[in-house]
Amino acid sequence: MKSDLDRLMKDQNIDALFVSGSSMHNPPMYYFTGDVHLTKADLIKLPGKDAVLFYNYMERDEAAAAGLTTRPLDDYDIRPLLEETGGDLLSAVALRYKHMLADLGFDSGRMAVYGQMDAGSSYGIFSRLAELVPGLEIVPEAGGLEIAYASGESLLMAARETKDEAEIDRIRRMGTVTVEVVDRTAKFLQSHKVVDDTLVMEDGAPLTIGHVKSRIDLWAAELGVTNPKGCIFAIGQDAGVPHSAGSDDDPLRLGQTIVFDIFLQEAGGGYFFDFTRTWCLGYAPPEVQAVYDDVRAVFDELMAGLVAGASLSQLQTHTCELFAQRGHPTIETHPGTTDGYVHGIAHGLGLDVHEAPSARNEAGALKPGVVVTVEPALYYPERGMGVRLEDCIAVHPDGTIENLGEYPYDLVLPMGM
């Protein structure tokens, strides 16, 4: 939580946090500013002090709405700095940053850097800044990389690992919207006629994955949320590849598994939800039903056994054991397998789809404040199927565990034919 930042800075020997870029779809900046429309800003946080937001004068009202201490970037006019640096823009920006830091009383120490900036520009600016401030050590952080959630090395990711009740409430509201979109999708599929085992539209053309995804985007917009990363709506063999988004041209056919993994986000780059169901339209072939029954049994056992404080890596080991007992290969029994159970059981959720804690990190645990997925699955691409179930749970301070988006687990969606 943000209230942990000063402690984390002390523990990790960080003397300043520097965040740059837009406030929109930029999790490190959004974490401080909330849902305001800033196209470009800089933020500096020193230990024991409130964060200071440096903003463009044209966005002064938006900056004020963030509720932070603010300073206009116009106070650090770039034009005389360009003259001072002989027209070198990167050096001029570095000099501006030096003045901004100095005005906050920072002239040496370890500074962690986050946010969105062109890679080349960022390298040039902060290299020059380190030269301008000899006592400054730039600490590059992995906060902008999705893989950082498993490393446990990012200070901001460590803070974001636990959520306060207001953050959990926002994710819960996203869960409500998500299951509404999922329900609309199910009813949309069921509203279509079937010809030769294929869903068809009014003109007789096959209903395709692309048509369904267009409706999902429309419903998300109608409900005031966004779908910035798309969704997984994959059928048949594609359903057997965990992150295959599905082919837009594929028709919807009866009896094939559809993995529907949807991760909608609050407008402006806020909190995500993450949710998966597996469907067969009309009927499920016996081998599909058998695989689904194994996934559902493991899912039910895991959900029933969740307790606050539990280790996610141990939960992963237990998941592998349960699937192995049912005769399926896993990444523990068959490292590198693309059949059976091939990924982690859980990951954190928040301003990114994947956050800490992670089942791949020994320190990951169901401690109070975390919001995590639970997603057992089996994949058999050569057999043309995949099955995944995923719910999102929150651990409250009293140790209770809440499912943030409940929806039926039925495999078969009946069709009117």
C-alpha cells in the first residue's frame, strides 16, 4: 500500500522516487495521481514527505485534481536551459531535473526511476543527470515490466502488492462489470441459429470469433470500462495454447472448447479484473468433459482450501500434485511440457494484469490486502482443446477471503439449434 512507501524506501535504501510520463495507462504515475488526465508530468517522492507533482501549465486543473502537492514545470523554463547546454535537449531536460530535485532538498543519494519515456531519451537524460549530480546514483527499477511481478525486486511493485479497501472495492466493481460482459457474451452466442454444427448470423454467414470480440469491446464501452489488452477468446486447438487470443476468422462451432479469458480495465488506466471460463456450445465430447471435470475438481479443492497466509509457491506445488494424481503431465513432472498443466496457479492483480504476489516467487503469499487469481488449467493443443477456470480473490485484514466476481462454471452452453 502507499502507506508502506516510506518503510520500503528505508528498507531498500532508496532516497528518492522519480516517476515520469502520462498519468494514463502508466501504472507508476497512476498509482500516485489516480484517474486524472495528464499527458506528461514528473513526480518526485522523498522519504517522509508527500510526493510532489510537476505539471504542464495547460493541465493545471487536472494536476490539482490529483490531490498532491504540485509545482508547474513552467517554473523550470527549458529555453534558458537549452541555451546553457548549447541546444542539447537531453542535457537541458537533465539540468531541469537537477533543479527540480535541488528545490526539494535532494542533491545526492539513490534515486529509483519509473514511468513511461522513450528508451533512448530516458537513457540520455538520466546518464547526463548522474553527471550533473555527482552524488546521485540512478537505480533503474523493473516496475514497467510485467515479469517484475515475479521478481520481487521493484519497490513500487512491492507497495502495490497489497491493496487498501478502497482499491479492493474498485477491483470488485470491475468484477461486477466483467461478469456482466461475460453473461452478455454467453447470451449472444446462445441467440444464434446453428447450421451444420456452426453458429450463423441472420444472413447465413458463420459467426466468428472476430464478431464476438467486437461485441465484447462494445459492451465494455457501454459499461464505461476499456479493453486495452484485448481478450482471449480461443476455440479448438487455439484453446490449447494458454495465451492464444484466438483467430478472428475462426467460426464458432458446437462441441469445441472455448477458453474465454477477459481482463477489462477501468477507463484511463485504472484497475483491472481477470476472469476465465471455458465453454462448449451445445454439448461437450466425452474426452473434453473428462478434462473439464479434472480442472473443476482441482479448482474446487484449491478454492475450498485457501487460507490467509498460505504460500503461493506451495499452492503451485499442490496444484501440480493434484493434476499428476489425475494422470496429467505438469511443469514439475515434465519440465517444458506444452501438454497438461503448464503455468502458474496465481498472480496478483491491480493496475497491471500481472502484479505481485506470484506463485513463482517463494515470498508470494495470501497475506492481507493481496488480490490474486486462482487459475488451474489443462491444455492439449494436439487434441484440439484447452480448459481453464479463473476467479479473482481478495484477502481482507481479518483473514477472510472474498471471491470478487462470481459466475457459473457450467461447461456446456445450451443452444436453441
